[in-house]
Amino acid sequence: MNAPALGLASRLQCLRQIERKLLWLSAWTVHNANNIRPNRDGLKVGGHQASCASVVSIMTALYFDRLRPGDRVAVKPHASPVFHAANYLLGRQTREKMEGLRSMGGAQAYPSRVKDGDEVDFSTGSVGLGVAATSFSALIQDFVALRGLMPEGVPTGRHIAIAGDAELDEGNIYEALLEGWKHDVRNVWWIVDYNRQSLDSVVQDRLFGRFEGLFGDMGWNVVRIKHGRLQEAAFARPGGEALRAWIDDCPNSLYAALTFQGGHAWRTALLADLGRNAELRAIVDPLTDDELGALMTNLGGHDIEAVLDALTAAEADDRPTCFIAYTIKGMGLPFAGHKDNHSGLMTRDQMDAFRTQMQVRPGHEWDRFEGLDVSPELLQGFIDSCSFAEKLTPDGRVLHPPAIALPAAVPLPKLAGRKLSTQSGFGEILGEIGRPEGPWRDVASRIVTTSPDVTVSTSLGPWVNRRGLFDRHTRNDVFRDTKVASVQRWGMSPSGQHIELGIAEQNLFLLLGAAGLSHALNGARLLPIGTVYDPFVNRGLDALIYACYQDARFLLVSTPSGISLAPEGGQHQSVNTPLVGMSVDRLASYEPTHVDELAVLLRFAFAHMQAPDGSAVWLRLSTRALLQPQRVLDESAVIAGAHWAVAPAAGAPIALAYQGPIAEEAIAAFNTLREDVPGAGLLAVTSPDRLYAGWLAAQRSRRDGVPAMSHIEQLLAPLAPGAALVTVLDGHPAAHAWLGGVRGQRVVPLGVDRFGQSGDIPDLYRTYGLDESAILDACAQALLG
Ligand SMILES: Cc1ncc(C[n+]2csc(CCOP(=O)(O)OP(=O)(O)O)c2C)c(N)n1
Ligand SMILES: [Mg+2]
């Protein structure tokens, strides 16, 4: 349904009007925010008029011609105003939000799923991540489609990134490319806005050649959109090939500088090299300076026809395709090509001149069809007839499938009298959930697991043996077929439920981010679980934060953790991850100590991942086996972040709090402590993150005049006002140090604040001050004040 009533010429005419309007609106939106809107704090509001101008033609061709409702797009961060302007023309963005660009409640500086609302498919801002995200969302679309989870009526589509060329400097791009190749990813387009400028400078010459080589090696189709129709026509004339060669050989910096200087400078430079070429002069001499400037800057990425042709040709198959669209940063604006234009803003005078050029009357800056050369009716009719103007579903672009119902409890292995680690407990429980029959069957069908080459060593093995590996193609397990003994059954098929990744941790989080948005993007709810070694969460941290910023819903299981991993040495012993868990928004972070707590938290995670006001969940686990207690848990307390393993007497002068595998030493110390202080309490902390969040929320509520009492306030209330708290975890002690602020109690926080090293647990706990005697010393110190 592509503007059926209009012929090509009228279609192009309409697209050119829209292109012009997007250029105007994007520049004006930034100008308005910086120069027209009142500014209360004197800070520069900012915006990127040049980055927008660079990509206007590409976005016009996409949004108003080639995009289908089922396509999903990541727009380069600095083109946010163009994106909002396109939506404004499509009737999906309000003038109020446009006027409020970069102000609270207005359109966001960079497209944001959560803050901008339903039209944004992928948030962008941390460059490179949005681009790579499209590859993983295409993989997830395949996963849900091949497993028959896509709801009827929801179309599949292409996953498209409009990328700045400097985004390809980010290493995560190449990690994603390699992973995409392994999984034979399809239906991905990356359109590179090849303006050969980044923030600081002009890029190296012939960079496109590197891109082409890299993408080609990864099995991508690479399409150069280099020249516009004007240039092609000139090249076709006698002498034209000399002009083409001159442009091809022109260094990027010189090309950019000449673009900025304009027609006269182009003529001087051209004639200095080719002035004796009579055929070339026949092309160049008749042109005015402006005409010559227009010819020399007529690059493919600014020529709607060239862009349309390239995109349309690529639709012939579903191969991943990289388009290298040659563009000029700031095209059509006074600072076009200037190397300092990244954050450059047009002055008021420049804007006035631009307004006149765009035929926009003062006071009509926001009128959709002001100053255009076609009638509003024709243009509106054209816009209405664009495929992308059709709704994806009656609900819009964000889909809301119902939650998957959960049985009352996860299948718990026998615990009584057993020594078990949380990691083994996790593997056993997930293996049970994966049984083909039983109450968890429907939930299990929605689980997708993934791990960056640590599937077996994070105890996902039993689950994978049950559910198989996912691959678009069926591939047998050769070891099994040839009867080589192995515990792992690793057959791959389109019905498998584990996506095995290479080691790159950023890819893990990009995949979890994509799978965690499948409900919203595909209408197919998934329960993604990713496992990784705890210290290497840091290796993918930006992508983890990115996933959370998009409100992706997944369960992260990081294991093993801390110095309890004793012999493995410092690089494998995580220290800071509990603090990371506390500080990342939309991520509920836990460290269960015993497997009964883990079981409660696993079920909670499946619910929280699906709740409208829920979030992603993180479980930090350990390989240290602990004796499992027999007890009845207060499940809501476990979920809220802590429960009394031994409740304190009223007015008790001290409590000991533990988190994670250090519990054994803490419990031993506690038993000694109680001989002297019979009323002492023993607090099992499952989440400093949830405790702290709950405390902050209660404070906010009270500030607003609404009475509230947080879980940690209730827990600590029985203790004497000046009581001492000794806290201990296998991680940074700052995770607990704040507890003293809750009721003004004294805290002696124990933990690890230096890099770990190889050793056994007695040596390491002693060295880092976590063994029983160190805990008792801390108690004595705390009691003495
Ligand atoms: C991870 C990250 N590092 C740095 C930045 C700061 N930054 C913003 S834009 C930019 C250069 C972008 O250049 P390019 O991708 O070529 O975009 P364009 O030329 O279209 O503006 C940089 C370094 C960022 N947003 N994200
Ligand atoms: Mg650039």
C-alpha cells in the first residue's frame, strides 16, 4: 500500500517536500529550545542540527516510503529531532512535545522508549548499542516466530538501524556482527549515515573500504549509496569520469572544507587540478557557483531517489544489509561540512535567513505544511497512504500480551540436611521447571535461556539437556551421534530454547534486552534468563544499563561471585557487583544465601518480570555449598530484602547481618555472640538493593505527607535506638554501610574492598577480615562503641 494513487513523479515530489519539512522542523525544534523558549538556569540546552540535516533524506525515504508497520527502527541518537518531526507529520507526535524538546516532559534529547513513549522502538544514546540491538531483536523475532509464539495479526518485520558512521568505532558493533553471523541473522538493515564526521573531527579517508570488508566478511550484503542523480548525470557526460575520479580521490577533510566554503571554493580546487581538461570545463564552466556547489554535494544519501532505489533493491531478499549512505553533516545548513559543527547551533540571523529560504512565515514555524510547493491536501493524502502511517495493531506500536500465569511455588529440590550452593540449587530448580510435563509446562515454554559460553559452568546444563539449543537450522549433536560420551545433549533446532552466545558479555545483555522486550515488540511474552560469571557483568555493564533503560524484562543470574570462589584468583573474584545491583534503575538485585530463599526469589522474578510496574531481576549466586536450613520463610520479607534468621529481643543492643556464602562464618560467630548477648538478632539480607529502594521510597512518601514505613525500618525497630549492627557480605561493604542511617544505629560493615587472590576459603576469609574471629572482633568493637 504505497501511495497507490500517485505516480513516481508525484511521489518523489511529495517526498522532497517532506524532506524539506523534516530539515526545517528538526532545525527549528532545536532552535526553539535554545533561543525562543525561556531559559531559567542559563545552561545551554543544545541539540544537533548538523547531525539531523545529515540524515533527513534517509529518514524521509524510510518513514514515508519503505517502512512497513512491522519494521522496528533504532534511530541514531542525535537525529532525535528528525524522528520526532517525522512522527509529527505522521500525526503521532504533538507540537507541545516538540516545543518541549530537551525540557522535562518534552521530546527527549535522544529517542527513549520509556520517556518518549510508544513510537520509539529502541532507545539510543550510548552510541553503538542501538545499532547492535537491532541484530539481537531480529534474532528474537526469529525465535518467537519459529516457535509459533507470534500472535496472529502481528506482522514480522525488518530490524533497522540508522547509524552514525562513528558508531562503527564501538567494539560492540563487531561483537554483534560476529554473533549475528553465527546465528545466521536475517532481516537486519544498518543504514550508515556516512558523513565522515564524528564529534571532534573528520574521519580517516577510505574508511568505507574497511566497513565493506568487515561487513562482507560477516556475510552481509553491502550497498554503497554514493552519488546522487545530479552527479551521476554529470559523470555520464564526456569528461564526467574525471570528475568522478576527482571526487573519489578528494580527501574527506578537503571535501568537508570545500562544502563549507561553497561553490567558488569548489571551482578553484577543481580547476587547479583539472583546469586543462576541456570536457570537464564544459561541465563545470556553465554552472553558477551555487549550481556547482549543489552538484559537488549531491551525494547519494541526500538523493531520495538514490536512497529509495538502494533500499528497494535490498528488499529482494532477507540478507542482512549494510548501506553506506554518503552524506554531509549539516547539509543545507550554514555550517555544512564544518568540522566543528557537531554541537553547532544556527545563530538567530542564520535561522532567519533559513526561515526565508524555507518560505516559513514568522508565527507559522510549527505548521505542518507551511511553505511547501504542493497542496496540503495532496501531501496529507500522501502521508496517509504511506504504509508506515498504518497502525501496527489497534493498540499501537507497543503490544501488551497478558502475563503468563505462575504456579504457586517453584519445584524445590530436597534440601533437608544437604549441603548445596545457590548455583547448584538454581540449576536443579531450572532443570525441574524444564520437565516436559507438570505445572510449570506453560511457563517453561516461554523461557529462553542464554549464556556467553558459560552455560555449563553456570549450571544451565540440565535445562539445556531438556529443552535443546535454538538455531534457525536443525543441527545434530555430533558427539551424541558418534556416541562419544558427554553429559551435555546439544542438538540445535528451531524449537530449542537456549541461545548459546560467544564470550562477549555485551552481546549477552543486548540479547537479554531484546528478548526482554519481546512482549512489547512482538506481542510474544518471553521469560529470558541469562547466566554469566559475576565479575564479568562489568564487562557488559553499559549494555545491561541500556537494557534496563529500555525497561527490558529478564532474569540475570550471575555466578560464581566474590572471593568465595577462592582458588580462581582475583580477576574472577567480583567485589563491586553488589553496588552495581544497588545503583542500576529498573533492576531488582538479590543475593540469596540459601536455596529456599532462591526458590522464593525465582518465582518472584518470573512474576516481577511480567508486572506492569516490575523490572528486570538479578540474582547473584555462589558455588560455595552451605548446609541448608529447615524452616518456614516469610516470603514477602525475602522479597523485600531481608528477614530475621533469629529475631532480636526487644531493645537488643546488637544484630549481626549476613548476605551470601559468608553465612557460615556469620552463623558461627553469632552462636558465640549469643552466649554473651542472648537477645542479639541475626538478619539474613537478600537484597541491599530492595531494602535501600524501599527506604528511599518511604522517605519520599513521608515527605509528600503520606505515612509510610519501609521494610528495613520495621526490621530494625525492635533493636535499641543506639544498637550496633555488624554486617558482612562477600562483596563491597558499602552495600551495607548505609544501614546505620536508617535508625541512627552504629554499623561496622565487613566485606571485600581490595582485589581478591588465589587461596582457599580459610586463608582468604582471614586475609580479608571475614572469618569468624574477625566477625566477633567487629561485634566487640561495635558493642564497645
Ligand atoms: C558511548 C558514547 N560515547 C560517546 C558519546 C558522545 N558522542 C555523541 S555523538 C558522538 C559522535 C557521533 O558521530 P556519528 O556517529 O558519526 O554521528 P553524526 O556524525 O551523525 O553526528 C559522540 C562521540 C556517546 N553519545 N556515546
Ligand atoms: Mg558522522
